[in-house]
Amino acid sequence: MLDLILAIAHHILVFSLFGVLFGELVLVKKGVDLATVTRVGRIDLMYGVLAGLIVVVGFSRAIFAAKGWLYYSHNLFFHLKVGTFIVIGLLSIPPTLAYIRWRRAGATPTDVQVAAARRWLWAEMVLFALLPAFAAAMARGYGEFPP
């Protein structure tokens, strides 16, 4: 039962994270106003909280659920998935810092600043698309290497 609960929680969190990232991409556009910048800042905070919960639930699942740590720790696709998630997290730092700067400045960002933030967001989206492929391969036993 724990395995099922952790799997459901993990999937809901990952889909939610994607929705939040997509929301940022929709809201951060040319001509963004200060109210939207503030809203994006709150959404970005939710992004960070969701990412943290994904790490906690994901590793809980890997350690305590049905397949166990030995299965995951000896799977190439698990390491690719975790590594990609870390890179996505690192790519999310520049937009977060931009949102903070924009809000503190109290002025709308320039089109150049918005374009820069959107490039980071798109990079996250592209890498995010790899996560389900890695998860599917891992779940089917591909990428196993001996302990």
C-alpha cells in the first residue's frame, strides 16, 4: 500500500510541477506588468516547494517502496532522471533571481530581460520532457547494471 501511495503522490507532484513551470512560461512574456511579476514570484515559490517535495517523495519511494534502493541505485535511467532533475533545478535559479530583481526594482522588466528568463524556462521544459522517458525505461528494467 505504501508503494501505491508514494507512486500516486510522486506522479501528482511531478505533473503539478510541470503545470507550474508551464504557468510561468505563459505569464512571463513581453509587456509583463508588475502585478504579474508578483504573481510569478509566488508561483515560482510553489515551484521550489513542489521540487523539494518531489525529491523527498521520490527518494522515499526509491528507498521504502516495493523495488527498493538496490534496484534504483543500480539503474542508469534512475541516475539520468535524478541528474536531469538536478540540472532542471539549476536552470530554474536564473529566472527566480530575475523575478526577485524585477519585483524589488518596482519597474516592469525590459523585453530583453523577459526574453532571457523565457530562454531559461524553455531549457527547463525541454529537459523536463526527458523525465518521463527515463522513468518509463527504468520502470521496465532497462538500464540495470550489476551491483
